[in-house]
Amino acid sequence: MLILVAGPSGAGKDTMLFLARAALTGDPRFRFVRRIITRPADAGGEDHEAVSESDFSKRSFALRWQAHGLHYGIPLDIVDDLTRGIAVVANVSRGVIGEAGERFPVRVIEVTAPPAILAQRLAARGREAVTDIAKRLARDAAMPAQVAVDTVVNDRTPAEAADRFIAALIRAAAFVRPERMPYPERAG
């Protein structure tokens, strides 16, 4: 099962993934994917593999997309883990979920928060102007209807939200069905 984590900027996806990875370290049911991004490693945010646009274009990916002027990719080697029945957890853009659902057995965990909390968190980052934050919050990116979605509202402490997030991961991992393997050929 490919467990896709998505939601608006400022919802706390990176925090939830960090806390879940720490809590589930050593649990053989899960693999947490490190994304490949054309963003410098020291640019803040998540731990990712930083690559140039040229290097990115030479790589093969299970999934890839563009957002905010950057290229993002999920490594192709996740297919091996999926084939073995491992629940692969990846942070993705909502725009790539439909494609992922066509290629893999997918569950989605949407991490979200009320708009006022999202605005506070985005402002605290200091990366965007107030008008850019307003544009982000005005964007309505619905989840594709063809995939199962479990929503985690991150409106309290990180620990409380992480407990709900980890419970959602465990529920999603229960849907792993190795008999659905192998996967069809996919374009890189």
C-alpha cells in the first residue's frame, strides 16, 4: 500500500511525518520515503535529497510533479517495497494523487488545520509575503474521489495530532494486500 500524505501548506505534514517516523522506527511494516527535490538542502523544511534540475531530469521516479517552481520525486525503488507488502509512506502534492491511484494501491492521509491556524503557521515561517499566504489559503485543492482518504486535523499539540496520524497510518497499513502485486509497468 502506498500511503500518501497530503494537505495544505502549514498543516504540519512534515511534523507529523517526523514524529511518526520516530515512533515507528524499527516497525518493518513501514517505509518513510525521503523525497527528491530541486531545492537546496539548507533551504529549510523537510529533510530531502537535494538535486539540480539537470540531475532530476536524469532520474527515474515512481511519481514526480512540479509545484511552486520546484520538481519533486518519489524514488522508483518504492516499487520493490510495495511488492514485498511494505506500507510506503510519502509526502506528496494533492495534484499527483490521481496518477498514483492509477499506478498503485493507494490510501491518502490528509493532514489539515483550520484556516486561521494555517495562516499563523505560514506567517511564522517567514518565507512568504502576506499576499502569497492568502493565495495559498484560497486555493481549493480537493482530494480525488477515487481514493480512500483519512483526515487528521492538526489543531492541537503536535503530540496529539501525531497520535491521530500514527493511528491513521496503522489503519492504512492494515489494507496492504500483497496479492495485488506485481504492479504494471510505469513510465519513470
